Amino acid sequence: MRVHDWFLTAGERGNPASRIDSRHGDGVAWSTGNTVRPLVHGAAYFADLLARVRELREGDLLLFTDWRGDPDERLDGPGTEVASVFADAARRRVVVKGLIWRSHWDRLRFSAEENRQLGEEIEAAGGEYLRDMRVPPGGSHHQKLVVLRHRGDPRRDIAYVGGIDLCRSRRDDASHAGDPQAAPMAAAYGPRPPWHDVQAAIQGPAVGDVEAVFRERWTDPQPLTRNPVHRLADLLRHDDTRADPLPAQFPDPPACGPHAVQLLRTYPQRRSRYSFAPRGEHSVARGYLKALRRARSLIYIEDQYLWSPQVAECFAEALRDRPELLMVGVLPLHPDQDGLLAGTPQVLGRRQALQVLKEAGGDRVAVYGVENRVGTPVYVHAKVCVVDDTWTTIGSDNFNRRSWTYDSELTCAVLDETSDGREPRDPGGLGDGARRLPRELRLALAREHLDRADGDDRDLLDPRSFFAAYAAAATALEDWHASG
């Protein structure tokens, strides 16, 4: 396995203005020597984050971006509300800096008020929090990252990247009983919507890359908003409209594992240009295109949307070129009600995308929804892709045009130098090319969705039997429903 066969080179990223690649010195557009842990479900992520934040001390750094942040969302139980935990860190003289999307109005089913309240509590404790609307009209900052740096011990540094916001409804686990602090959703998901999501915990030199992503946005000289009404409101409330300087970035943490990590991003091209991406950046789309062209046996995705025929065409091209290639997707059974593009537009967009895939791959393409044990649909919010158990992504981007062109996004692509080494090795399947992390992630997700015990996955190693196992489970579920 050659890393440059799968990852983008600096030139292929298409954004020489960014320091995301040049900071490496050798010009390589990724880092090696990392350890990446997939944290499946918000409960696992929140517990990990809570323990790490509580360890921070004076002079350490807590940097975060988010699409939505609810100040009262509990990371574990009473007394672990996001605002309280982050504010306590600021009171311990941890450097706490937050960038969150300013958001549209709550009455349009967005989160402007919640995002502002979270910032007020953090700033009252001595942190700094900016509501960032440096996006095109109708766009959003969709990145979800947290970086924790330790002034005296870089071996403890960690970054989190993925699809999980610091907000209500996200703290669910494998039982999928839902977050006790639920946010309103489509009626099909009930009063406490089950929620499926994934975040990556990253340690090693790539932590410095995630921090660089935050710093580029933080130091962007453009105003946080160009809306005169918003600017007047900020002035009257004495809200921060300019970022204070950050302390100098610490040296990157030392190598600690077998994983190569490349950060892929989307930034739109704006009239008031990003200083770090004056022509935008579309390395999310470019990274997927490069990896999909190498797919041979199995593409596995989990996604919130998959509702763009243009994005689906990238998968369709791979399916047409390799008649043995299989594709399995896990999506929400019903669309969410967030924003104005809910309901019918999502249904129609997904139908168009699935038609593109079916025309290219026929019965080699299968897409499923998930239910919990009592038959309530599980809302799939994860953004995961595994190609041939070799290249995998965990991030904030969905498979739609917004995520590939218009909103700000951040995805972690991973290659593992460790061979999986499990038998049987099928010459017609994934064979010796399978890598440990992507295969273990695919199998862990499959065991959950197929309601299997840990270790009950030998028949899932081969792509064809994996494909058949999902089909059999879906048929059994349909029979269960039909029986009443």
C-alpha cells in the first residue's frame, strides 16, 4: 500500500494558500505515526471528551468548532453540561476558544439562540467564543472539531473530528434508546429519537493539523458577519466581533501509532475571500474521487443524506468500471425536519441519487435503514466511508452538493499500515490488502446493525457474504413487521 496512491498530494488538494500541507516542511499533504480511535455513538465520544477536558490545567488549550452547541447538553450526567465543563476549564486558566456557526433563526428550526447562550457562559468564565457567519448566503459552518493541547506533555494531546455536535439528541449508545435531552425531530422518530453517529479521536502529529484548521479560521481577517443588523446587535450586546490572538502553536505531538491521516475540507469560494482559501477548497470531493477510482470490491457508507445525483455519479462511475464492485449504504429511514429543505425535497433528492446508483450497479447496490429493538427508526447522522477495508473517512461532510461545494466541512481520512491478517483470504475479495482499522470499523458497525455479539463476524469478512448478510437481516425485519 502506497499512501500517495490513496491520499491527495498537496497539488491535488488545490489550495496552495492554506498552510495545512506546507506546515509539514516536506510538503507531504498528510501526517504519519498517528493513532485514530473511532468513537461510535455520542455517549462514547462525550465520555471520552469529558474525561480529557477535566484533565486540562493552566496554560493548556481547548479549541473547538461546531454547527450547533446546546449549553445544557450533558456529556454524562448532572453537572456535566457542555457550558459548565468548558467554563470550568476556562476558570482553571485553560485557554478556551470556540468558533460556532452563527446560525439562522430558531423559528426556521435552526439554533441561533442556543449557540449564543453557549458562548455567553464560556465568556463569563474567561474563555472566548465567536459566532462565525463567514459563509455564502444560506450556507453554514458545519465542521465539528475539538483540539486539546497540553503545555507540558504533548503525548496527551488529542483532537476529535467527525459528525457529532455538542448539542441535544447526540448522547445515544448502541441500545439506541435516544438521548434523554432530545431535540424535536420528525414524528417517526418519537419523543426521544434514537441517534447513530461517529467521531474520530486522533493522537499524534495530526493533532497539529487539526489545530491548524482551527487557527486558519480564527485568524481570518474578514468580519464575522457582513449583515448590518447582526453587527448592530453584536455592538449593543457587547459581543466579540474580532478574535483575540492565540498563543503560539505548540510543536506537533510525537508519533504514537500506525495511522496516516489526511484532513479533507470544503470551503466555498466567496466574494469576500477566505485568506486561507481564496478560491475555496474542495479536497473532500477530490479525496473521495481519488479513493473511489481505486475501489475494487466493496464500498461501505453511512450518511445522513445521500441526496445529490451529482455526488452519486462519482460512486456510479466506480460501479460501472468494476463489475465485481459492491456498495452498501446505511441511511435514515425518514428525513429530519431541520431547516427548510426537509421532507419532500430530501425524499426526491435521495430518490434521484439512488436511481443513479441503481442504473450503474443494479443489484450490486443496497441501501438500508436501521431500527432499534422496539421498531423505532434510528436517525443515522454518521458520515463514514470504507473502501476495500483500506481507506476510511470519518467526518462532518454528507454525500450531497452542499457538503462538497458550499458549507465548511472537515473529514479525517485514514490509512493503516497494519495488515488485518485475518483468515480466510479470498483472492476474489479483499485479501491481503485489508487494513486493521477500516476493517474493524466496518465490522463493528455491521455487528451493531445486524444485532450480533462481539466477534460474530467471520462471515462478514468477504464482501459478498457481507452483502448477503445485510440482505438477509433486512428480509427478516420485513417479515417481523409483516407478522404484526
